Amino acid sequence: MRPDDWHLTEDVDSFLARAGDFLRSRPALHTVPLTVTEALRTRGADAYGAEAPIFGLLERAGEVRATFFRTPPRRLNLTPLTPEEADTLAAHLADLGCPLPGVSADHDTATAFAEAWQRHTGATPTLYERQRLYRLGTLTSPEPLPDGRGRVAGGQDREQLMCWYREFVAAIGEAASRDAGSWADTRIANRRVRFWETLDGTPVSMAGVTPMVAGQIRVAPVYTPAHLRGRGYAGAVMVEVSRAALAAGAAEVLLFADLANPTSNGLYQRIGYRPVTDFAVYDF
């Protein structure tokens, strides 16, 4: 394979013109590039920060075989690659002097690229997180549900959403993709966060969703404050948001879970989510 089989661009529209059909061909496996490129297309190139995103695609005989994207300063995100393809891409990006803080992809691809990046740059990869991608099968409501009800978060909930967004980002140890106010405003406007609230109207858990792209919706984030956990609130709000995604016409409802958290993985499986594949995240 030649390095020039990889084509790079900073323009999301030209990238999607060539790679869109490929990404839509496997919407579950490609959920992250589908939702990120949709956000960049609709909200602008600065949707994830001031620095321009970069996209790449592997094309042979006029057919797209794989893609990548990066929204600096975040990690490189890859669709599945063979070890040879991962090595060629790592060598190509190293030759171009592209700084990479890490990589996220399905487990085998991420591991192959991390090893290749170490060979070509000397950087030491460290496994940051193992994730499992789930797809909703038959939605099963936990019994008994906690007292309360689900509802869509509205304008009156802006401060609550901002607070919980900051807490969620801190809890997972990631950099915020945007400021809390902008994050809350977008989700309020698009009705993309649901609360579970107690009978007196106090929100106790939230779950959000991505916009529907290629028939898939991904649940993210799911957050319950630490002092309110263990009471069934997360399961209740997950059922609410999953049911709403199905009602909106999603053919696939997806989510990622940290494999280091057996509680959340167990919950998602109890309410009907089934494993698709495992992912790995490495830091360099």
C-alpha cells in the first residue's frame, strides 16, 4: 500500500462527498464519525474548537476503504483498518509531522495503530480506556421504576444542564467539547436531553442523544450525581430516552460504555442493549 492512497482534507463537505456512502454503509460501527461530521456540517468548522478539523480517507480503485478524522486537540478517530493499513497511515502522518495525542477506534485497529505510531515516532502508547459499543434490542423497562417521571429538559433547566455537563466532563476526565452554556442551549433547542425527576419536580438524572444520522441515534451523555446513584434513576431515564429515540424513527439506538464500570454495563444490558464490538482509547 502507498501513502498516497490516503487523501487528507480540512473540508467536511468534500470529505462527506467522497466518504459519506461508506460511513452510512455501517452506521453503528461508524456512529462517531457520522455524528461528528454532522455537527461540523451543521454548526460550522469551529463546532469543536478554533483549530481546523482534519479528515482522511483510504481509497483504492475508486472505492473508500476506511476513514479518519481529528478535531484538535482531541485524539485521532479511525474506522477499522488492517494492521498494514494502520502502519501505512501511521508512517504517513508521522512523515507529515502531525502531532497526535492519542487514538480511538475499535480495539484491534486502535492497538495496531498505537503500536505502529510507537514504531514510527518513538511515542509510548498508554491504554486510557476500553469501551463497549452497544445496540438496543428489545427495550425492557426495569421493575420497579423509582417514583417520579421523565420529561424533556427545557429553558428553565439551563443552569441545571450546565452544572451537570461540567460534572459529567470532570467525572470522565475528558476535555469539554464546548462551553457548558452553548452545550445546554443546543440541547434545549433540539429537545435532546431528558430528565428523570422526583414527584416534587426535582431532576435527579439525565440522558441525552445525538441527532439522528443514517438512521442511528447514540445515547450520550448519561449522568446521575454521585449522591443520587443506586436508586434506579439512571435506568428510568435511559428507558425514557431510548423510547423517545425509537419513536423518532431511529433504526439503531446505540451507546458506549466504559468497560471499567460494571454497574453501567450491567444496567444497559438489563434494559435491552446488546454488545456490538469493543473499542480502545490510547494516549501517546
